[in-house]
Amino acid sequence: MKASERVSELAASVGLTDADLIGMYRVISLARTVDERMWILNRAGRIPFVISGQGHEGAQAAIAWPLKKHHDWIAPFYRSIATCLTFGMTARDILTAQYAKAIDASSGGRQMPGHYGNVANNLVSLSSPVATQMLHAVGIALAAKIRKTGQVAMTSMGEGSSNQGDFHEGLNFAGIHKLPFILVVENNGYAISVPSSMELAVEDVAVRAAGYGMPGVIVDGSNVLECYVAAKAAVDRARAGDGPTLIEAKVIRLTAHSSDDQQTKYRSAEELADLAAKDPLPRFRAQLKDAGVLTDELEASIAAELKAEVDEATDYSESAAEPDPATAMKWVFAEDWPGETPPPWGFTLRGSSGH
Ligand SMILES: Cc1ncc(C[n+]2csc(CCOP(=O)(O)OP(=O)(O)O)c2C)c(N)n1
Ligand SMILES: [Mg+2]
């Protein structure tokens, strides 16, 4: 039997192969490696702003895993680095966006840093007001249902964002119309410096799902396989026409909100010291090693490969051309540019007017 087909007890317990488990480990590690590089580049004055996914990566990779690339759709949020990498973006795509270079696959340098997305990978570009991605994803799910395409739309946001009207309107609509939709709330306990006890009158965002007629599932966001199992059930439910699911992943935020705040001003030293024990990456690594799926040799070779990939992506992004200011308004609105092929993040105009 080929190594890629091997099914350990651990993989079999969740209906995956060992290659899937290693693939998930690889993408979680890549997200961490890229993210750590972004902080170094920010502190070195090379990139202006970092908003980090560190601590969220296990939940993000595991939950995006059962969705089908180039078929289903994801409307990510600013921490969704591992989600976007799982769905087809690369280290180059993330770093060229951070540098706002002309070749940036998310927006050609037009978007705020951290607003990843591209048409080529069915990843919707994000708007900065939090939770607006909800309406985009629910709309895509409605289109999929009307067109009977069998597609599922997923979006994610933080628990603070779940207090916006868009969250409630989107869930209500998705619940009424039984849309093939999944909302992932990545609850990291903070909205910038505000703790969740001052954001929510309830402990769990998931309880709100009952008000919109759908299951609200709570998972430990540092437990990769628990997240995968919940996401697989939600995708199966959506594809079967049984309607939406809200998944609340209790995650940790390992860094400050962004490169522009100092978290020691609002998190205690004890709280920060306890985070390492809940980090999804070493937890998943230990689990794979205990199960005999990951060896020390494989771990080392993946780490070396990812470092080389991120080094290459850094050099590539550093030396890539800046956008031409004269093109700033191009591909921002749905206009035709005769004779020009849209870039990966640009519009694909359909129909005669395209508007
Ligand atoms: C409508 C709106 N209000 C405020 C902000 C500023 N803002 C950006 S991120 C953020 C915190 C969001 O917290 P949460 O939803 O828990 O996500 P997290 O950053 O913790 O992952 C805020 C208040 C915004 N972008 N949009
Ligand atoms: Mg939060």
C-alpha cells in the first residue's frame, strides 16, 4: 500500500487518510511560518500592518478542509490566512498582498493589508466593516440553491462581529430559506482589547443559532480533528439540502489584535503565559506523532520545506514591482477594459452589459 493511502487508527476515526492529516499539518504549519515572517517584516519596517491568524490556524484549516476547492465558496475575514491557504492561496499570494505589490493576487495592492481573496480560488474579497462578509456568503448560498449547483458557501468572523446586524440578518435569511451555508465564529475571547464578557451577554455565540432554526455547534478550536468532524457534518448537511449550521470554534489569539496595539495593556502576564499550552500547532503535532502518522524526520523535512517556501515568497514579494498609481481605479468597479484579461482578483463579466 502507498504511504498516501495508509489509514492509521487516528485518520480512520475521522474518515480521512494519513495524507490528509499530514496535508492539514502542513497547511497549519505554513500559515504559522508565513504569519511569523509577517511580524518580522513589520518590525523591520518592510510591511505596514499585520493582523495575525496565530492560534486560529488549526480551526481554520480543519474547517475549510471538507469544502471543495474551485466549487464551493468562502468569504474569509482578516485572520483567515490558514483558511485561504487551505483553499488554494500560496505563501506568495499572502506576502505579495502584505507588500501591496502589483502582482498581489488579492487586489493588486488596492485592499487594506489582511483582506485576502481571489476569484481564481472562489475566495471573496473582504470589506473592512466587520461582518459584512456574512451577506456576501449568504447571497452566494442563495444563488447556489436557486441554480442547483450543489455548492456550499462558508464565511467566518470573530465573536465581536457576531453582534453586528449583518450576523442576525444573514442567519435569519439562511435559516428561513434552508441555504447551503456555514457560519464559523472564531471566538478568541477579545474584540481588540474588549473581553468577550463585555461583548456578549451569553457565554456562547452558538446559542444564537437556535433563534434562526439551525444547529449551533461548539468546538475546541485548538483540537484540529474535532473542528474537522463538525465542519464535515455541516458540509454534508448543507449539500443534502438540510440547511445552514453555525460552528463556534473556541480559539486563542496568540498575538496582539494587530501590529498596532500592545496586548500587555489589557491581558495579564498569567493569561499570556497560559496560551502556549493551548496552541493548536504543537497539540496537533503531538497527536500525529503519538499516532505514528508524523515522524521526527518528516516533521524536520516539512519545516525545512516551509521555511524555504516562505524565504522564496519573501524575496519574490520584496523584488516584485509596485502597482502603477495610474491603474488604481482599474478593476475596482465592474467596468469593461476592452482587450484586457482580468487579473485573478478582477471581475469576470457575464452577460452583455456585465453590470
Ligand atoms: C463595523 C465595524 N466596527 C468596528 C471595526 C473596527 N474593528 C476591526 S476588528 C475589530 C474587532 C473584532 O473583534 P472580533 O469580531 O472578535 O474578531 P477578532 O479580531 O477578535 O478576530 C473591530 C472592532 C470595524 N472594522 N468594523
Ligand atoms: Mg474576537
